[in-house]
Amino acid sequence: MDDEEKERLDEILGEINKDVKLPPYDTRDNSNNFSRRYQKYKEEEIRSEERNRYEKLCYRMASVLNLKADEGTRRKLDPAIKLLGWEITPGMVLSATIGVLISTFAAWITLFALNIGLGAALGMDGGLIPLSLILITGLVPFMAAAYTFYKPLYDAKDKVIESSGEMILAVLYMVVYMRSSPNLEGAVRFAALNLQGPISKDLKGVLWTLEIGEYKKIDNALENYTERWKDYNKDFLESLNLLRAATNEPNPTRRERLLQDSIDNILDGTQEKMKHYAQGLETPVMILNAVGALLPVLGMIMLPLVSAFLGGLITPLHLFITFNLMLPAFLWWFMQRTLSSRPPTISSKPVSEDSLPKRGRYTFNISGDKMELPVWPIGLGIFAVFSLYGIIGYLSFPYFYPLSDSSVIETAPGLLTSGDDVAPFAMLMRSMSIILGLGLAIGVTKVLGNIERQKAEAKLREIESEFPTALFELGNKISGGTPIELALDQAAQSTKDLEISNLFLTASRNVKDMGMTFDDAIFHERYGALRQFPSQMIETVMRAILESSEKGTNMASTAMMTISRYLKNIHQTQERLNDLMEETTTTIQMLAYMLAPIVSGVAVGMSQTIITAIFQLSESFELAEGDLPDGEEAEAGANLGGGTFIEDMDSAIPPELLQFVVGLYLIQLLYILGTFYMKISRGNDPTYKNMFIGKILISGMFFYIMTLTIVSLLFGSLMTGVGDM
């Protein structure tokens, strides 16, 4: 086919599909034959064709090992690979897994041999690195292999979570479009251009396969796409299939019913899934409570004493690796696994990030001038102020309690001593101040850096909740044949008690005072009414109404009332989902705000009390042993273990270092709990997640320090009295 025949065929197809906006998608920016959006998508498509690092790893390992996956492995990995659109096979994943295991295990063997060799050369028993730590790192090859094998599954679940809110909106936008123009390709394009997440990219990919001729009909292209979701969200698949069926239904009544069923299907399915999901969350939350907060922290109470009797086999480095690396990693993995089956919900999204205040910044009023500044310097200042005591304390006296060397004790500053000995609580306060400064710095930074954004999003969410009512009023006004430009003013008066009324009022003024069309009155880049309401959902709905108004006021009125009903149904579904999750979210809040910080404070306070009591009792035994005659001294030393207590205390884990480990773990735990809570209750909402994490960090640090102080002073004074007896 030559160029002339191809051009002629394109003209014929353009006439046949005149209701379908073929590329360029946005004809208002058409100077280079393709719109800006279409060109951007083509660039994204070219970039997406480049293999990511995981795919490159699979290809590299497959070229060496070339393993074949069995039927069970294929059934497990195929759905995830198809959903992600990766050009790899389960056999390649298996090859990459074995290759990573072999290479990392060889690296571990090399590290083990070098450690032993260097240790022997330097005359150190066990090597430069303790043997126990080397053995712990022996788990790394197996963990790396497991991560390599399960990465497609985890990434697929992450995509499902990220796509959850868009699924409902995609179906809604397609239904809205098809009510005015029952054309499936136009509906797919309308949804693709008005969404901004993974579903948008997928739908653009569907259109792309159609444009390059891989599929001749949109129905076939969409059918191929829906197959990817059959193992992850059947409600979304069924809703898309109902939309496909609606385009082939000649009867208007039955077609309307199919469109109605498509949105009802995904809403009802979401509610049913959330009900089962909420019921199944009880056990994971109990596990998170026990494994994450109670058992490990309470176990730390006896660790200093156990470490003393084990002769230093348990070191602070062991605690750091276990409690600050391995345990948080397990909890994060467990949280992601629990969240992977979360049903879809909808969250408000702005038209663009620039339309709302930026995260991480705050507007300060300086000499009457408003300046938007980053908040991280404030966090840094808070850390410096609260940690000053600890930093100066360790610089001036880099020793930990308990201390048995009197010559070292004599060099301690006055703030850290009590009588002829160092003060246990004053020593502990050094590490407490650093943890307090770190927790408050992170918390204040997150709250201050997101508070303006949260207010703007809350206002946007309130406006979106009013939008269905206002939209119904506008549709009711034009149902009698009133032109939409005139109905705007009437709808603004009817909804004057609502914030959303300003949308119609501004649009009406643009029509009256500036002579704008309905299109410009709403969407004009400088004067459009939507500039005051940067909601992606409101903009999309108004574009759908604009499409409908081109076919008459009756069609526009029907579209408005239909959309209003759908939006109310979605809002009611969201409220029911929140009610279902209330018990679970309340438990997590209680754990984050009070239980975890208080238990952590009790654990550190009691460990310090135990160490103080044993150390002072051992000193009392030494003094009593010295007052006995020579013959009885040895016998008393044997009975009481005279002198051995202090020697054991030298190998015990200092309460200050234990406080560092527990305090850092508490900050990590609160971050994990905050992320878990917000993803359960709101989905992927970074603003509210950061705000919640900031609040529980500030509250958690307060309860932790307060509990630790009370326990240390109360029981510490009792132990001092026992030591003096």
C-alpha cells in the first residue's frame, strides 16, 4: 500500500469513527500532527520497552543456567509477570534465583575465610568479626534468593494496591462517557487521559496496541488486557466485560442496565471483599502487636542480666542487628503481605501536584512577608537542642554504667555523679536525650511539612463530597431545556450554602462578564472556574458533562443526574468500608499512641533497675567480705560469689546501649504502624500517612520518656536503698 492509498484509507476511517477521537488525543494542541499528551505517551512507551534491572538479571542468568520451570512454578509466576508486562519467563526467574543464591553464598564463604585468615594472622581468636555475626550473615544468600524469586509476586501486589483506587474511577469514567457516546474506544481513551496511575498507563497501552495494528478492534485489545486481572481482581474484570457487552447491545434499555451493572458490580464486590478483609485482619494485628511490640521489648528486660552471665556472648551489635535490622525487616514484609489483599478504595487526587501546597514545606510569616521554606532545618534544630545533653555527655565522659574502676569514676563530670559513684539515671539520660531528639525531629518535620497540604486536601475532599448534590441541582435546572450557561447561575443560588457553589458562580460570571463559552468558563487556563477547585475527579466529570452537552441539554441533564447518583453510591460504599475497618484501626492506634511506647519505657527502666540492683549488691558483698577474718573471707566469697558479680557486670550490656536499641526500634516500629494504619484506612495517601506518623512519633516519644523516667527513678531509688542496707 503506497502513501496515497494509506492517506485515503485514513480519511475513510476518520469519517466512520467521527465520534471517536483518534490520535492526536487532544486536538487543541495539534501543531506537530500529534498532541503533547500523545507524544509524551510515545516517549513513555519507548522508555518502558527498556528492560529494568530485574529483567536484565533474569536474561543474564538464563544465558548461563537456562533452567526450565515446572508446572507449579509457572502457575505461580505467570499471572504476576503478565500483569506487570515484563518480557521474562518463569524459567528465567528460576535461573536468576539459583544464580543469586550461588553468587551470594560464594561471597559469604569468601568473607568467612578472609575473616578467619585475617584473625589468625593478627592473633585474634574467632576472626576480626565475631563468629556469631558471620553465622547470622549466612542467612543473607537465602534471603536474597527468596527475594529474587518472589519479586514478581510482590511487585504485582504493589501494582494492585497502587491501582486500587483507579479501578473504580476507571469504570465510572467509562460508564459516564458511554452514556453519552456508546463507543468503547472513546470510553477507554477518556478514562486513560483522566487517570494518572497504573490503570491509566495500562489503558494507554490498550490503545497503543490498537494503533500499531496488533489488534484490529478495541474489544479484542480490551479482552486481552482483562485477562491479566483474572487472578487479582475479578470484579474489575467483570465490570470491563459488562462494558464490552454494552457496546454490542442494540436495545437502549438493556444497554443502560449493563452500564449500571458494571459500576454496581465493582462497588458491591469491593464492599464484600472489604468485609472479609476486615474480619481477617484480627489475626495479623494480633501478630503485629505480639511480635512487633510486646514480646521483643519485654524480652529485653532480662537481656542485660543474661548477657552478664553469658560472659559477653551477647553484645550490643547483636542486639542492633536483631532488633534494628532483622525484626523491622520482618515486620515490614509481614505488613506488605497483609496489605496485598486489601480491596480497592478511592482517594482524592489533585489535578496536579503544583495545584496544592508542597509536602515538606511550611509558610512562615516573616516581617509581614509570607515565605514558603523547607522544614528539615527545623527538624535538625530540634534534634540539636534535645540531643545536646547527650552529645556533650558522651564527648566529655565516653563510658557506660556500671563502672567498677574508681580512677575512671573520678574523671566523671559533676552532672553524672552522685556521691562517690556515677548516677545511673544521669548516665541513662544521655542516650535518652539523643533518642528523644531524633524522634521529635522526625515527628515535627513530618507534621509541619504536611499540615498545609493536609488542610488543602481536606478542603478538596469536602468539596468533592458536596459535588454530587451540586451536580444534581445543575442537572435538574437544565432538565427542562434551560441552556447550561443560564442554569449555572441558578444552580449557584440553590447551593449557596455549599463551598462548591463557587464553581458554578465563577463559571456563570465568566459567561456573563467575559462572554465565554461553557467550555472556557470551566476549563480556561487562567480564568476557568476549576482553577479554584483542582480536583481530578471534578475536572473529569465536568469534561464528561461537556461531551454530553454537545448532544443537547437533555443528554447533559441525564449525564449529570447519573453521575451524581454514582458519586453518592461510591461515597456511601467508602463510608461503609470505614465502619468495617474501625475496630482494627482503633487497635493499631492504641498500640502506636500508647502501648508500644509505654512497654518500651518499662522494659528499659526495669533493665536499668536490675543492673543497678545487682551491681550495688555485688559491692555490698565485697564490703562485707572485707570485714570478715581471713579464714572466713574465702568461704564467704565462695558462698556469695564475692567479686564475681562486678566482673560479670563488666560484660553486661549497659542500659544506655540497650536504650539506644529499644528507642531506635520504637521509632522504626511507630513508622511501620503508621504506614500500616494509613494504608488500611486510606490506601495510598502520603500526606495523611506522614501526618499520622509524625503525630504518633511525638506522642510516642512523650510516653516513652515519661514511662522510662518514672520507672527508673521510682525503682532505682528503691534499689539504692537495698544497696545501702
